[in-house]
Amino acid sequence: MPNHTAQQAAPVGSITGSPAALAAAAAIQAVARAARSFVLYDAGNEVIRQLLDGWREKSRAALDAHGELPLEVRPFEIVLRGERVYEDQDREKSMAFKLYRDGVRRLTLQPEAGWDELLELLRIVALRYTVVRQQEEDAVTLLRAARLRGVKLVAVEGLSADEERPEPEAAGEELPAGEKPPEGWDTPLPRLPAPAPLAWRPVAPEALEAIRAEETGAGTARGALALARELLEEAVRGRWPRPYAELVQLFAELRDAFLAEGQLAELRALVEVIGRAGVAEVRDQLLSSLGDARTLDLLLDGLPGEAVDLPPDLLALVPLLGLGAAVDRLAAEQGEARRALLLRLVLARLPREADAVLKRLPALEPGLARALAQGLAARAPERALEVARLLLQQRDTALRAEGLEVLAKAPGEVPVAPVAALLQDPAEAIRLKAAEVLGRRGDETAVQALTAALEGPERSPREAEALGLALAEVAPIPASRLFAGWLNPRGRFLVGLTAQQKRLQWAAVAGLAAVPGAEAERQLQALAAGAPDDLRRHCLAALARRRKGAGRG
Amino acid sequence: MVDLGQAQRSLARALGRARAGEDRELAQRVRENGEALAQMLAGLLKMTRVHAADNRAFDAPVAECARALAALVDLVGAVHLVAVDAQAFVNEMRLRAEGRPGIQELGAELRKHNVGGLVFHGALAPAQVRALVAAFARPAAEPAPRTALRERLQAEGLAVVELQGIFRFRTSEDPETGRVDAAGALERAGALAASAAAALAAGHAFHPLPLRRTVALLLEAGPLSPGLWDAWLTGPARGSHAVTVALHALLLGQAAGLPSAVQQDLGVAALVHDVGYASLGGGAALAGPDGLARHPGEGARVLLRQRGFSDSKLRRLRAVLEHHRGQADPRGAPSALGSILRIAEDYTAFERVHGQRVSRADVLGAMARAAGGEYHPALLQLAVNALGAYPPGTLLELADGRRARSAAPVRGRDTFATPLARLCDAATGVPSGDPLDLATGPAVRRALPG
């Protein structure tokens, strides 16, 4: 937050003149500075408070000492009875220009103007500084609505003819048919009873108060929600053209307004309105367009740090929490409890927002990506292959491993080729997992890749076991034939078996644990009988696994 | 004791809400294209002094002019380009003339033909822009140069371009008397309501600010002020359904003590309450129940095109959506503004449809009997209290045999049945005579239809 003083504000031209002009100049400069300060500082800044005080003091002093101040507004200056009291040629900064642009031509401050009215005037000027142009209001409408008894206004209200040589105007053009109301518009009229005699009767003050309350204060929020509900019903009933872009825009504006006011209950009610929309497509369109980071922040700010779940009354807001923001916060969050809460929030958006999660997955740290991938695969099993494929493309070993894990559990057919390609992955953990997945979910088309992996560069005994076992699982009969050759290779004189031959032999032993039939058992026993210690133990372990009925250890 | 902290917080809140209501992008595009249009047009008019209109030097500015105009038509519908003094405005938005001599000189170029502004009701092709420039390049045809130029434009097939006279700024009040030009404000309200309906029907976004400015002026004049009602009774605004509904609605809003800003919202809503008919395309298919049922929703739909949040927009949308809804409607009673519009709308419609057979007083009396189910009871009683035994516009037969029209709302409980009136022509009912205070003048024998 900037730490400037109130003296560092908008420059104005130097002012000289009568005491009244000087006092008015001080007041006008004070209001201009205070109004402009909202552009520069946060509204809660101490500088703004100083400037408000400056406007209060100087305006009071000028009015008390000099009475009524009729201020003529010109494009870049303000004049008091012919004396310039304010000047700023900078169009962006000039208060005079902003008022002039809106049509203000004279503001007369009355001596009886109170602080509330002077503050209201400041509010209006500040709006013109901070808001470039509103479609709805300008300084003149705001001043008129404020009904400031102590501030009189003269404003331009359009143009009038000013011709030295008046000419007849063109004959009035007929409106196009579409702009005319049809014959019999606003009919049929309601059937009314016979007239009652008209008499003046007092209206109860409380009835009037109820009418006013409907359109102000809390009534505004209630009215906004009623409008949201009715427009949604009307859109569906009246078959408005889809997509309802304008309606979505309005709902977003309502969300923003409730957020700005911290009105979570109203926000929840807005979600409920959407939830009651009769058409699922409409409901989904509105909900998916309303997710917002600010809703999430507002909600998190209101929860204790140790909360790991949303209170039941806030569950309705989950669709508005901004999935992207939740993932961002999750990625940056260090606290365990808050992390768990955020993860739940994200998972609660699945499977509806699976696409958004999938998109973010590659950029997340492996632990989080794994958690989300598991959540995705569990809540959107039909998307598991996509999750796996995405993870398998990542550089991080843990993510690729997670991709294989997801694949192993994914419903339906598993694509063999991308998994088989991972048998050549630089990381042994991935190769092991790929072999395992192929064994469980692959088919005969994986045989060549498995064989190639065994026959290729060096592989550890553990990997050779995994490959052998996978071979037996995907294609027992062709595997048996291969194993038969690999079990008893012909060693070279004096040197014995090559590393590759030993690896294939090792793989064959592991694979035979999963090959059905007595022949596999006999082959293992025969090899164990004459094998060196490590190979013998490997054979005995395979035999034990066969007897347990489980190929995998 | 002044609480500056509280002041600071309330200012912050007000600014936050206002920021949410902005549509900076739209305003910026209108301004940029407006400036391009004015600058190019002024430049083209000036170039005609040294080049023939078919010179290739015109090609680029003509193309830019056509482009900017097409963009504006797309954004705002009819484009009103007005030059006053050394300033230029597009649809009431002041164009930045500083450092742009072209814009500053546009007024002088147009004035040669006694023209102060142009209304483009549609886009122009480059050839049409060239024809427009060529028409302006001809010497002014005295004694009525604007009329001659208009005829020439029509001969060139440029009827889409409307010429306006020379203007000066008109302030809201006489600076000396502070009096508001009520007749001017009513007339302007009618014109703005019609052009808003046309723009919305053409698919453009709603720009409430000009309407709000006029409503603010009507409120400044005072919805109860005899001057305003007299201007309505005797001027063309009485023929405008939107203005008549607005005037009655504002009277009720004032009587209900609604805050000024809400009264402005009510007035704007009243001026556009029937835009749904225009948007649906009019035509016989919309006469009767179908149009009655569809136009409030359609009106709300087209008004939704306005971007940016504000309480005003919400109030307006709800009022338009619910302005034909009864208090006992199964969908729920209308909002307060919707209830007010319902009363003003039905009262005006009954008068329009049955006015030759039933007096205004009887219309109001019948509506009073229907309070509760159809109409908000407190608001309807407020309407009775404000409009009186002889609502403004009621044709009266006076005890002395003359005829008059009630010309103002109730001034006080004691004058409930003795309004201000204007004598009128016995045959036509047109008010033409002097104002008359029936509290001191002849008694009312009876209220008449018509």
C-alpha cells in the first residue's frame, strides 16, 4: 500500500484573487484531490482519510466565511464570480473536465450545506474519476438523485434549435412496423368491477415503508434473486435463443455483486435458483460459467485453518468455487488441512469438470497430480484412459508411473502400444510397471515388445522376472515355447552363458511360474536340480508361487 | 462529531458497486469510432475545396468514414452526430476535440448548409459517403440550404441520412429562475423512448443514460407540479403511451416516497416497459393475448443486453418483466416498481381503449375496486389520492355549462375533487382556454368520457 501524504495529489494551476476566491479554490482543490485519491490509493488508505478531512475543513471554512459559492464549470477550469478557482488542463485529471463532460455547468454550494451533503458531492465526483463512463448514470443524474439541498445544479439537458434562418423540418418519418405496437396492444384488459366512488384515504405508513423496503437495502438482494429466478423461468418457458449469453452475463454480475458485499447466503440462494432450472443443459451452462476465484477466497477466509471439509450450509457453493482457482490454491498450499479441503473441493467438481482438471494435470507437482489423477479415474472412470495417456507423456517418473497405475485400473480395453513403448523407458520403475500392466491388461500383441525388451540392453534380474511373467500372462502358449529355448541355452566353451542368455533364462523361470500345466513344473524342477545356487533358489521360488496359484510374487 | 472512517467506508462501497456497473469497452468503442467518423467527415468536407469529389485522394478517408459509421451503427443503431460550437457529439457522447482540428471544424462545415447535425439511420457504402460529401460540396442553395440539401440527398438515394438544424446547448433550468422546461423534457422523453425501442428492436444494447437524464429532469420539475401536467395535457407527449405511463408512474413513485434514485429507475423502466412489442416485430400476430403474454419477457430479454451490474438495472428488468402481473399471480406478486407500472399501464390502457365510453374517474374507480387481486392496494389508494376525483385529462362538465379538462394532480386533501383545469373546446374537448382553479371556480357537474 503506498505510503504517501495527502500533499502529493493532483496539480492545479496557481490561483490568486479575492479572499473568497482563495477560500473557494482551497475547497475545490481539496475535493478534487480527495476524489482523485481513490484512483491512486486503496479506499481504506490513511491518505484518503486525510484528504476527506481536508475537504471537510476547507469547504466549511469557505462557506462559513464567504457564504454561497456559485461555481461555474468550464471545460478545464472552475470560476467563482469571474475569478478562476480551479484549473487543470489534463483531461484525465481535471475535475472540471469530468463535470463539464457530463453536462454540469454550475454548482452552487449553499452555506447551509452539511457534511453529509458535501460528502455526497465528493462521492459523485469520485465516481467520475474512478469510473470512466457508466451506461447507467453520470454526474448529473447522480446529483439530481442525491437531492442535495445545499448544492444547486445547473446542467445541460440536451440541445435546442438555434437558427437564424429557420427551415421546415422534414415530414415525420413513419416508424418501421417493428417499432410500432401492434393493434390492440396491452389487451385484453382485465375485467374490472363497477367503479367505486373515489375518495381520499390515508395510506398506513407501514404499508409505504414496506413498499420502499422492497426496492432498497436488503430488499434489493431479495429482488435480485427473484429476478434471477423469474428470468431463468422465462428463458426456458419463452424459448429464448440459446446459448443464453445475456442471462449468463447477468448471473455473473449478480455473483460479483454478492461477492463484493460478502453475501454468501445470497450467493447460495443464487446457486439454488440455478439448481432448480428445469433444463439440465441450462443449469450446466450457468454453473460452469460462474466459477470464480473470489468466491473461493471469500469462502476460505471464513473457515478455520484446520477445517478439512465445507460446512453443510456452504456445500451449495461448490459449483461457484472456480475450479482453476481451487487447483491453483491447492498447488500453492502448504498446510495439510487446507490442502485436504481444497482437494475435496476439486474432487467434488468431478466428473463435471474433468476436462479442466485434465488440462491442469501436467503442470502440477507429482504428488498432487497423482491425487487428482486417482480422483479423476475414480469419479470419471470413462476418462481413465485419457488420464493415463496424459500422465504417460510426462517427464516425471512418478507421473508416468501413476499413469500406468491408472491404466491398470481403467475399465475396458487398455491400449497396448503406448504401454509397450514404456518398456524402453529410461527409468526402471516405469519399465517394471509397464511390464506389470501389460501382464495384467495386455494381449498377444505385446509379445514382441516384451521379447525385444528382454533381448535388448541390460536389464536387472527383477526386470527380467517382470518381463518373463508378463509374457506368460499375455500369451502362455507362445511364451512356453520361448521359455523352453531360454531355459537351457547352449553356453560357450569356458565362458558359459552370455548376460543376455542368463537374463532370458531368468525371465523364463519367472514366467513359468504363471504357465499352467505339469510341463512347466517339470521344467522348473529339472533346471533347479543342476543349477547354481541363485538360479536354483529362483526356480524354487517360482515353483512355490505356482503351488500358491499366483504367478506374481 | 464527524466519523471520517465511516465516510471512508461508505465511499469505498459506493465506488466498488459503481465499478461493477461499467462497460468500459463499449463506451470506448463508441467514442473511438465516433471520433473517427467526425474527424474523417470534417476532413472530407474540407478537402472538397481543393479536390473534386471523385478524386482518388478521397478513397482512404471515405473508406475510413464508412468503416467507422458501420461500426457505430452496429454498436448503437441510429447514429446521431451533432456539432455544437466547436464540440461534436455522437449519441450524446462528447468527442475529444482537443488536438483534433477536424472535429472542432465540423460544425462550421455543416453550418454552411444550415445544418447542425446528421442522423445516420444505417451504414453507408463508400460510394454513398462520397455522394454525401459531394452534396455538401455544392454551394448552399439559398434561401433554404438545408431543405435543398435534404432533397439532393434523397435524389441521391441517401434517405438514410437525416439532416438536423443548428443547435445550442440547453440547460436544464433557466439559470436565473431555476425553472425546468417541462414541455421540452416530456417531448425529449417521448423521442428517447421511441429511439430506444427502435434500437433494441434492431438488436442493439440498451443505453439508459439519456433516458435517465430526462427522467431526472422530470423529477426535478416535480411529478406533482401543475406545470409538468399542463405540458403533458396540452403538448404532443399526451399521445405517447410510454411518456403517459411514465408520468403516472413517477407520480405514484413520488407519492410512495421512493428514494430519488429509485424514482429515476421507475421512470426509465416506464419509458421502455413495452419494448418487448417492438422487439417481437409488432404485427397482427402479436395483437391480443399472445402479445400480452410474451412482450414483458421479451422486453426483459432485450434489456439484458446492457452489460454491467447496477441496482437500477435489476429494478428495471424486474419491473418490465412483471408489469402485467397481478398481486395474486401464482408466480408471486410483482416488485414495487412492477406494481406501480401495472397501475400506470392499466390506467393508461383503459383510457385508451374505453376512453370514449368511460371517464377517467370511472376507470380509476373500477381499478380501485380490483385492488388486492389485480393491484397493490396501498399503491392504488396512493394513485387515487394523487390523481384525485378527476384525474388529469378528465373531461369535465362544469356547473356553468362550460367544459374543461382536469389539468393537474391533487394538490391536497381539501382539493381532492377540485383540481386545476383548463377550459376546452366544447366540440373537440381540446384544451385551449385559460387555466382554471376549480377550488375557487365553478363546481364540477360531472366527469365525461372522452
